[in-house]
Amino acid sequence: MKTIGEKITCAIDQKTEVITITVQDQDRLVCALMADSARQHLEDFIIQYRTKKAKIDVLHYQSLADKAKKEYDKTVVRYSSFCDANQDVNMQSFLSERDQLENEMQMKYNTYSAMQTQLEAMKVKLQEKTPAFTTLQSATVPQKPAGPKRMLFIVMMLIIATMVTSCVVLKNEMHKLLIFYKKII
């Protein structure tokens, strides 16, 4: 993995906020695939990094809105049950309790409505914090590999092989000459 990381470079232009990903390897197609994969991973990381707090806020307000909705629904059921049970009663105590339940129901609705408004505001904030990416130039397969130069490598190996072969041949010839001179002496 360390060698892959060394083959990928990432340059950021602070002025234009353009990120340039460069990959160098022997295989041109591998370079293009690695650049595309690095771009996708970088996009995912940046989106996650910039939206983490906003996502937590959305989840928090979603739970508060759900809780407020349940409380409102319970209050509506209590109010409706009370009104149904005491339809024809005109006593002041029943009317006062009905008004109190109605006020409580209205407060629960106001709380629920406020939580829904906050939830929508947090969703908008999440959308604002989510960066938009535009690929200015997609990964391309270069005509020539930019990595290690094959021709230079082949020429160097040829020179080294020639030198090693020459040394082995010279050694054998010297050995034969030495044996020949020993026979003469």
C-alpha cells in the first residue's frame, strides 16, 4: 500500500480550489484507473468531512420533531376523548378543563411546528455544506508512460549485461591462458 501512496500525488490550488491528482506508474491504464479511484475516494472524504456536523444536527432535529409529533398526537387524542365524553355538559369545570386541554394541544402543535421548521432549516444547512464537485478533466491514458523510462532501463541493463558477460569471458580466457602457461613451464 505504501508504494501505491507514493505513486499518487495531489496538488491543491488555494486560489481556485482546484485539486489536481497525478499518478505515475509503468502501466498507463493503471494510472488512469488509480487517478479515477483516488478522485472518487477524495470526493467521498471531503463530503463526509464537511457535512458530518450538519448530518448530526439533522438527525437530532429529526428525533426532536418525531418526539414533538408523538406528544401532539397524544394531546389530540386526550382532547378529543374529553370532548366526546362531555359533549352536552355545560358546567364551568368541564369547560375550563376543555379549554386547558385545547391550550395544551395548541402548545404541543406549536412545538411540533417549530421543530419541523428547525428540521427543514438544518436540511437546508446540510445541503449548503455539501460541496459540489466538477471534474475539469477526467482521468486520461497518457500516450507514453510517465513513470520509470523503459528504454533507459533496457539500455542500462544491456550495458550491465555486456560488462558482466565480458568479465566472465575474460576470466575464462585468463584461466585458459594460465593453464596453458603452466603446461609450458
